[in-house]
Amino acid sequence: MSRVLEGKVGVVFGVANKRSIAWGIAQAWAQAGAKLIFNYQGERLKENVEELAATFGAETPVAPCDVSRDEDIARFMDFVKSKTPRVDLLLHSVAFAPKEALEGNFLDTSREAFRVAHDISAYSLVAVTRAAAPLMAGGGSVVTMSYYGAEKVVPHYNVMGVAKAALEASVRYLAYDLGPKKVRVNAISAGPVNTLAARGISGFSAMLSHYEQHAPLKRNITLEELGAMGVFLASDGGAGVTGQTLYVDSGYSVMGM
């Protein structure tokens, strides 16, 4: 991969392990020349993220940040400021809903599950982008992760689909607000990937099989393909693209039947 991100600094939210979509995009950004700073969510993931980040060099910065807490975000951004005077790239690959909300019927979603899903999966994009924006004075690219369940009903995706719809709307409004500052904001709508989070969705294995059978390319996508799209959106190649949701799903989203 050409080093089209040479000299860029990126902040990555959402790596849990080597199967994470955030990790696939982070690897691609690093291979393209970007220097990265990572967050981790809680002590349970600290060792995993530190070990992965260290593959880019022992001094790769890593710090905790719970994106549901404004004080944590502020503290994390202070950490970022201690490492770099600017940020060019921001990856938001964060989503969560209580397990019981990803089973059964959407009709049965509790008020608390709805609140949590929207807070962590949608509002956190607004919160971390707002915190990072002062460091993106020279312009930049914000990339978040969505899924087709934001647009069409995917059984058992339930409240997460509604939260992803809110996320995609947030992308458009943030793109409008930040456009004059030359900061672009886009979403990648990925086909199903066997991540830690995805395995919490009831019937996920059937979803993978369904995509293989019905997508025009007759296969599921790879982390490398998501990484390549992440590089495009972060690079000058995507300089005229903002407020968009770009599908990387083997073409599944174009199908009617």
C-alpha cells in the first residue's frame, strides 16, 4: 500500500482485539504512513489493545476512555494533546446495546436499552468529534462504522439498527457543521464481520451465510477491504467526500430480492 497518509496523526476508538473492524482500519492507516493513538474501553481490554498497538512500535500511545463519560473523553483528549499538536484522522468504531435488546422483538426494547444503545453507538460520535475538533484546525477526516440495519430491517438487530440510523444522521449534521473547517465526516456501512460485538447478535452465523448466498459478489467482506476504504476516506482521494455512508458489503445493499 502506498504511503498516502505519511505524516498524518490518527486517533482510533474501538479496538477490542485483532478481529475488530477498528483494528483492520488502524492497520491500513499505519501501513499508509499514519501515526496512531489508541483508546481502550476498561481494564478488560487494556492488555489486548496495548499488545496490538505495540506492533506499530513500543511507544505507540494508548490510554483508557469510556466514551459514555464526558470527563473520560476530556481526559483522553488531554492525553492526545500531550503526544501531538494536531489530529488529522479520527476513527469511531464504537457500538453497544444490552444483549437482551438484540434478541426477540424490537417492540420489547426497554427504555434503558434504547438510551444506552443511542448514547454509546450514536452520541459518542458527536462527543469524541467535538473533543477532537480543536486539534483538527488544519482539516481532517472522521470515519465511523455503520451497518445496513440502519436502513432496512434486519431481524434481531433491533435497537442497534435504530441507533445506527441515528449515527448516519449524525454523520450528515456533523459534516455540515465541520465542512467550513475542512473536516470531512463519513460512515462506512460494512457487511457482517465476525467481530466480538457481532457475535452478540442472535442469529449472526445465519446472517453471514445469507450474505454469501445473496450478495452479488457471493462472499463476505474482509477486514482488509474495510481498511482500504478507511484509507480512501482518510486520504486526498476522498477529499470531496463528506456526509456520506459508503457501503462495503459485497453489493448486498443493492439487492431487492
